[in-house]
Amino acid sequence: MTTSEETFTKHKLNRIRHQEVFRIKNSVRFAALTPREVEIIQLITAGKNNPQIAETLFISRHTVEQHRKNINR
């Protein structure tokens, strides 16, 4: 394995550890999300914006915005 590959692998593993720590620390908050809020988070992480999410879920853009506000709380 080359140095750049080792650096990349270490960076990737470090990122996974940080994500896992974040997930564990916030597991109670994540459990409180509604199924729709989870759907919206998945679409956000897939790179979709509010109008695209609204179209995908057959809801209004305003409803998506409200869900995002609730998620941020």
C-alpha cells in the first residue's frame, strides 16, 4: 500500500469513527424523528433540494420546509 493509499484509508476510518460517535451521542434524537423526517433526511443526503424532495414525496415545498424546521429543532 502506498503512502497516499494509507493516508486515504486512515482518513476514511477516522471519518467513520466520528460518524459513529455522532450517531451514538444523538441516537435518542434520531429515534424521535418521524418516518417522513427520516425520508427527507435521506433525500437531503442524496443531494436533493426542497422542490425535488417535494416532487419525489408528492407533497408541497412548504411541507418540506416545515419538516426541515422540525428536523433542525
